[in-house]
Amino acid sequence: MGQYIIRRILTAIPTLLLISLIIFLLLDMAPGDPSSNLPLSIPQEVRVRIRESLGLDEPVHIRYVKWMNQFFIVEPIAAFESVTGIQIGDSENRLRIVSWLSRGVPVIDLIMQRLPQTLWVVGVSYVLSVLIAVPLGVLAAYRQNRLFDQINSVIAVIGFSLPTFFTGLLVILVFGVWLGWFPTIYNTTLVVNSWDTFVQQVRQMVLPVFVLTFFQMAAINRFTRSSALENFKLDYVRTARAKGLNERVVIVRHVVRNSLIPVVTLVALGIPGIFGGAIVTEQIFRVNGLGALLILAIQGNDVPVVQTTLFIFAVLVVFFNLIADVLYGLLDPRIRY
């Protein structure tokens, strides 16, 4: 198992490097720079000095190395200094890629300020969607064509058909405006330091988490049901029942385990989709996360922020696919070889 994991990690590293190169080159070739948004009254020599201060006059390969440096050198050193109190080099002269719109604020600092909010909303919703959809899909397959299966299919089709922006506006109107049960705007500045603030945090997470969970749960539910239906008809299930095994043991130990292999693929490949839905949902509920930062950077032509945010998304996608590969090996030992 250890060699299997090492092989997958060694495959993921060049994949990330290639993705980072593509993201950097595509956005670097896009038109626009920080001097293009300046007033026309500013002299040309001032514009040139601004570009030089941001390193835009350097060759593209040097700028790419400096951009990647913030992930592997600058921030690890900063974390080491904050923990140990030991200063390594001159922090004032240390390279940090800065945002064009935020007037010199390091991009990685902006990302780290917004990342926890996005991970809380996206992470909780994705975990809930898997925990709810997989049992419902297996139970619907076990009760095929019965009332439970029909109701489950209707709910899944509705969840899969409705986009997140429509569902978000609908739940805001019903639960936020008409009933007044939950806040409609996410308070990013809330600090959880007591039971009351914890309750406020949970209440403001309910609506965005529900929207993302409902959308993602529908696809996982239908896929799990289809996979479980195929396994219920196979010979090994009939053999297990003929041996006198308990029905719960047959379902959990045999059917569920083998049905999860294609489901794991769907869950891993669904990470980009859930982040795409999160960008829209963050705009609706005013969640000050990575989605809001990305939209703001795109509108303001802040290329360093867009590059770094997209690479963070790519890292998350590759990481969860690596987790999926490891789960493949655990579910089916034949895959390790």
C-alpha cells in the first residue's frame, strides 16, 4: 500500500507543476497590467517604475519561478519564523507576489484570509452530501420501484436540475425573508469564542451549506443507486445470501463496499463543480471567501490574485483525486497492483 501511495504522489507532483505553468502562461498573456487602470495624466516614466517595482519587466520564466516561490519558500519560512521566533534573512527584502488592486498586499495573505470561509462552507456541504446521498442511494436501490425509491428519485432529479443561484434565492426568500429563521448575509467577521457566537456561526452556515449540499447530493445519490442496483444482481450477493448471512451484513460488507468504487470517482471529480457552485453561492449569501475574491480580481484585472486562486483550486482538485486513488486501493486490493 505504501508503494502505491508513493506512486500516486509522484504522479501528482508533475501534474501540479504542469497545471501551474499553464495557468501562469495563459493569464500572463492576457491583456492588461496595473498601469492600464491608472489615470491618463500620470507620466509614462511613472508607469514604467510601477511595472518595474512589481517585476513585470523581467522575463516570463523568472516571473514564473518567483510566482511559484511564494508557495514553496516564502510562506514555509514565514510559518517557521512565527512558530520558532527565529528570523531567517531580511523579511523586508524577501520576495512576495503582491496584489495589484490591494496596493501591495501579498497575494498569499489575501488567500489565507479568505480560504477558511470557503473551506468551512464547501467542506461541510460536501461531507454532508456524501454522508446523506450514499445511504439514501443504497436504500433506494434495495427498495427499487417502491414508494421510497420513487420519492428519492423525484427529490434527486429536482436537486440536480435546479442551479445553485435559483435554489439560493429561493431559500433566502422562504427561510430568510418570509420565515426569518436564518440570516441571509454571511458575517465573515464573526469570531467564534462562546456558545452564542457558535450558534450564530451555525445559523449563518445553514442556508449556503443547504444549497450546496442539496445540489451535490442529487448527483451522488443517483450514481450510488445505479451502482448498487448493479451489485445487487451479481452472483456474489446471491451466494452471500445463500450462505445465510444477515441481510445487513450482505448490504454493508459486500454491496456498499463494491458500489463505492465508482462513487469515489464521482466524488473526487465533483470537487471542481462544488467549487464552481460555491463561487455563485458565495455571491448570493455574501460569503467573503475565495469565490468573492476571485470575482473581484477578475473584474479588476488583478492577474496575480486570479493566478494564485486558480492554482489553489487546482491543488485541491489534485489532492482529492489523490485521496480517491488511495480509497480505490482500500476498497479493492487488486487496484494496488
